[in-house]
Amino acid sequence: MIGGVTGLPDQIVEDVFLFIAAVSVSILVLITFLMIFFTIRYRRKRNPKPEDIRGNLWLEILWTVIPTLLVLSMFYYGWTGFRTFKKVPEGAFTVKVMARQWSWLFEYENGVKTDELIVPVGRPIHLLLTSQDVIHGFYIPAFRVKQDAVPGMVNPLWFQAKDVGAFDVLCAEYCGQQHAYMLTRLKVYPEEEFNRWYEEKGKQFEQEKGLPRGSRLLQEKGCLVCHSLDGTPRIGPTLKGLFGKTVPVITGDRERNVLADEAYLKRSLLEPNTDIVKDFPPIMPSQKGLLTGEEIDELVRYMKEL
Amino acid sequence: MSSFYEDEGRFRGILGWIFSTDHKRIGLLYLLAIFAFSAVGVLLGFLMRLELMAPGPTIMRPQTYNAIFTLHGVIMIFLFVIPGIPAIFGNFFLPIQVGARDVAFPRINLLSWWIYMAGAGLAVLSLFTGGGPVDTGWTFYVPYSLRTPVNVPLAVFAVFILGFSSILTGINFVTTTHQLRAPGMTWFRLPLFVWAIYATAWVQILATPVVGITLLLTLMERLAGVGIFDPLKGGDPILYQHLFWIYSHPAVYIMILPAMGIISEIIPVFAQRTIFGYKAIAFSSLAIAVVGSFVWGHHMFVSGQSDLASIIFSLLTFLVAVPSGVKVFNWVSTLYKGSIEVSPPLLFALTFIFLFSIGGLTGLFQGALATNVHLHDTYWVVGHFHYVIFGGTGFAIFGALHYWFPKMFGRRVGKKIPYLAWALLFVGFNTLYFPMLILGWEGMPRRYYDYLPQFHSLHLVSTVGSWILIAGLILMFGHLIYSLFRGEKERLENPWGGATLEWQIPSPPPRENFAEIPRVERGPYEFR
């Protein structure tokens, strides 16, 4: 342990945890035992005459120096472990992660985008995290890794899966109403299966490139987290049959009815707080700068058909 | 001599209270307001635990839950624990313990209570105006607090106002300790409670302005879009976190240092022997106040701050653990060869040592960089700080209430019920908060309205714990209120055999405490 802790991030966390736990439990047991022992041994009935002891320099030195050494060793193990977290191994497989209220979007090097993170087993995975709105926290408890996704910043994180399987991915930094539901899955595939999936998706992506398809945009941009396509109201109103309908909205403090025409749909995308649909919270983030003009046209065209 | 209850001063009735400059009356004004708010905080905590009893929606919607955990934090931190001990017990006892008739600036003292009430009033007002109750968490992190439609500006302004109350109280206590000590009351004859409040007061004076500025900037950002924190306008959300924690980490020491002072008073009295390592305890308060001002970055290990910053903050965080440990070792040694009577105040003080130790030791896991990555923003942190703040400061307040009750109110507290209440509190507390540590290690994030099925059983245990804990609180406070009106009159000046100055004057004390300013000839824990 002199050279510090090494291994994969999850193993490091467990080793450091066990070390601190062993020391902490020993200290707690010692303090509690002495406290109870003295209280019983020197209870007034048995020890009516107390003795004034003002202190002991050697004891003070002892219980300053030993705890200092102990906590310094904790610092040291924590730090050496942390170095591993911060050093992305060479040949890592890189995935960009975009966080937004309230979903995750993963973008692979070949351009493929998914809402679940799919990775090969046994290979270091290098994530580049950012956010398009507020701060989120990317957290895989099973691999004991976490990093905030901060707007305007790209934060790296890496991990490596030893076994295939599916694991929870959670948002750890409070991000608003649906924070507790900003979950997805990490799926670890065997190498070959992953390669097959990756190539297939890549081909599909090439074919669809340049064609902004409404349904794909709704998925990729995270719209479906809040808006359903089947008529059920969720955090926001459903998109089904929206076009051409009369919508009761609150504009400023005034309630009014507006016709959901093209202009309304575009306004709702770019300035969502101008007209707020009645009975829904004013929490839709503006898509200004997040959608191109072309994408907006495509979305509006698609919504007309819903 | 008539007590400060009978001797009203310039005004009569309720005006004799809310316009009184008597430090004891102001202490009691704070006591009433602070415990009223803390009761609301407890109720909100109870509702959160009910919601989390089972996965899925239980009794409320997500938006309500988010507002409730925010209010629970804002009330408990800004209205209860930060002012708490200094404003109630500091006001009441610091002037008496140093041998003064009042604090240095009695009118400023009254002003700080009014400012506290104004800030609290604005916080209440923010619930019903603008976009409704704040849902940002008590930390008001940007950019979320800039975007959420709820009434952030008024809530932030309320906290800004509350800060002035804290600063003024701090200035008063520092000046009182320097200027108004009785003849012979040398620095090393000061009770350790005074040392603790003194160290705290410096943190209040020096750190609070930083949060004031931060909150003002947040207001400007929110109302005028100036672009200091918003990355879309060239601002930096990490900068906000630095500024916020430059105050809010030292604020943790504002919460715990005075509690340590109380423990240092109670233990020697009930062991009837002098305290072990007086100077070590006194100086460790100062060390905590100083080093604790430079550890704020440990709240930001996964935020994206630089690795070097994280390493330095981790190192300093570990160093600040040492003086707290020194205090615990000295307290335990004070029991050695004492003549110990486990009265309710001592029982609460010993419980403080046990729970605070768990709180402090669980903090080591968060201070270490590698483990922090996993534990940050999980229930581990929630468990940890409740062990420190509730198990520590909360139980110290319970101890102080039972210890100083006869002096403050001139009534005795019966002995049996406090033991029963203690048992409920101790069992309830650990059933409520220990499962949170396990939940955190298993990966349950905090501030979650709902959770995955694997976390259900521990959440259920925790909720049951909250019921036991609340039963204990009701029993204890019910009994204290009963004792206030029906308790046996305390005719003794010194029922516990204490050696500090408050035990040398009548219970309750007269208006200006001392008929004649005493000449101090011995230390605060010389019982023979």
C-alpha cells in the first residue's frame, strides 16, 4: 500500500473505503468503550471523591500526532486512487454525453446517438460530459464513478466493465422537477456483439444522415421525456392531435385561447415561456440554439401529422 | 431581588419583550422564534420521510417534494441551526459567564433579532408570492436557480437579510468577550462555552459577507441577466459554487462549535472535576474556525474544479478533523476519576460524543478523494450531516435545555421523562439516519422524489425511525413545556454544583445579572 492504491476505479473506491472504515470503527469503539467504562467505573455512588486532573502534555501530543498520521494516510490513499480516476488509459473508447432536463444522450464517434449507454466489455470507456441546460451528475453506482455535467464545460470520466450486463445510470446532481426520473441503463456487451451493433447502427446513421426525421428528432432532443405521442398528458401536454387544436394558455397573467398553428408551434419551441399551456408548469427549456431552422421545420411538419 | 421576568424595563406586556434590550429577554425571543421554525422543519422532514416510505408517488407530487426538501434545508440551516445556540444560549449566558450586565451593544442585539424576524418573514412571504415555494435545494445552485420559474429572488433576498442578523450577533459577542470581562476574568478563566461562541462569532463576521455578496450577484443575475454565473452569457457556474461554499462550509462550524462549547460545560459539572486539557479545547475551537475556513472546495470534488484544487482541499479537510478529535479525547478523559452522575444533561452530552463521532468519522470517507467520487450527492452525505448537525448540535441543544432550564426559567425539570424521551430519540435517530449511510454506499442519490426498487427496504426502515424520533421529540418538548408552567420552583442558585458565574446568581437571574460585578478568582471548572 506504500505506493498508493491501484486498479480499476471501482476496486480503488472499495479498498480506500475499507481502510477508512477499519480505522474509523476502531476509533469509535475505543471512544465509546472508554466513555461508558469511565461513566460506570467512576459513578458517584462508587466514586464520591473526584480527582482533578488538569491535563497531560504527552497525552495531548499523542492524540494529536497519531490521528494526524492516520488522516494523512487516508488523504494519501484517497489521492493516489483519485489519480487513477483522472488518468484516462490509452486506447479508450470515447463517447460524448449530453445531459439535459431530464434525459441523457450518448453520441459515439461514428455519429450514432442513443439514449442508453452501450459499451464493449473489458475496454476502458472514456466519457466526455456536458450539459445543455443546468448542472447534472452522471453516476454509475455499480462502477463507483461520478462526474458532474456542467453547461459550458466538458468534464471527462472513465470506467471499465469487467463483466457483461446491464447497470443503472442515475443523475446525482439535483436538476429540477424530474430529477429522480433522469435514469438510464448502461449495457455492457461482449466485444463481438458490440462491434456488430456498432457497425449496424453506424450504417443506419449514414443512410439517414442529412434527412432530419421528425420522430428521430423528438427522441434525440429529449422531447419525449415530457411530451407523449399517445394523448396522455405528462410533465408537458401531449403532442398528439395538437396541431389545429385550440389551446388554453396563460400569457403573462392573462388566460386566453390560441390556435395551435405553425407560428404557435415554433414560438413554443423557441420562447416556451411566452404562452404557457394552462395547468402545466412553466419549465420547458427554450430550444433556441439547440435546433437548426431546418430541424424546426421538420419537427413542425411531423407534428402536423400526429 | 426581582428576576428579569418581573422587571420589565421601559415597556409593559408584550412590548416589554419585543423592545427589550435585555440579553436574557432577547435570548428567549430567539428561543421562541427558533423553536417554532424548527418545529416546521421537523414537520417537513416527516412529510419527506412519508413520501419516501414506498417507491412511486405516495402522498405528494414531485414538485411538492422538491419544494419541501428545499424548505426543510432553508429553515433548518438558516432559521434554526446557524442562529440556534449563539442566539439563544449565547445571548442568555455569554454576558453572565464573562461577568457582564449585558452584551456590549444591547440595542444592536435587539436589532439583530428584528432583522432575523424580518428575514424569516420574507422567507415565509416567498412561499405565497411570485412563482411559489423555492425548489432549488438550500444551496441555490446556478444555472438551475436562474431558470426555475419559482420565487427564487425573494427567498434569496430573505437569506441575504438573515445574514446581517448573524454578523451583528457575531460583532456583539466578540466585543463583549474582549471588553466586558469582569475583573479577574482572564482569557484562560473564560468558560469553554465562551471560547466556542467567541470562535464562532469570528466566523460569522468574516464568512457571512461572502454569502451576502454571492446571493446579491445571484439576484442581479436572475433579475437583470448580468452574466456572472450563466455560461450562456460567459459566466461560470463553478464560480458560484466556490463563492457559496466559502461561506457555507464555515457555516457548518458556526453550527457545531457552539455545541462543542455546551458539551465542555456539561461534562465537568456532572463529573464534578476540572476539565481535562482546558487549553487544548479552547485552542482547538480557534483551530477549527481558522482551518475550517479553507476547506470549502471539498463540496466540489466532482464538479469539474481543477485536480490540484481538489487535492489541496482534501488535505486541509483531513487536517481540520484533528482538532475535533482532540476535543473528543479531552472530553472522554474528563470522565476519568470524576464523580459522575448521569443526569439528563450529561446523558445528552455523552450521546453527543457518540453521534458526533459517527458524523465526524463518516466525513472522513467524503474527504478522501477516491471514495468521495462514489459517495458525493448520495444518501451517505445526508446521513453524515444529520449525524453531525442533529446528532451533534441537536443533542447538544437538548442537553443545554435540560442543563440551563432551572436557571433560565426558575423551574425544575423532572428526571424520569427525559430518560424515556432520550431512549426514543436515540433509537429513533439511529433507525432514521443509519440506513441512509448504507443507502448512500449502495448508490442512492439524494434529493430524489422516487427511487429504484432495490432501495425500498432501507427507506422503509428510515421512515419508521422518523416516527420514533418524532415521538421522542414530542415527549421531550411536551415535558419541558409542562415543566415551564408546572415544574417545581427552583429555589437554589446552583442545583447542579456548577462553578461558572451563572450559577452564582439567582434563578432566574435579575435584570442586570449582578448586583455588584464579581471579582473572579478561579477557573470555570474549579469545584473545590
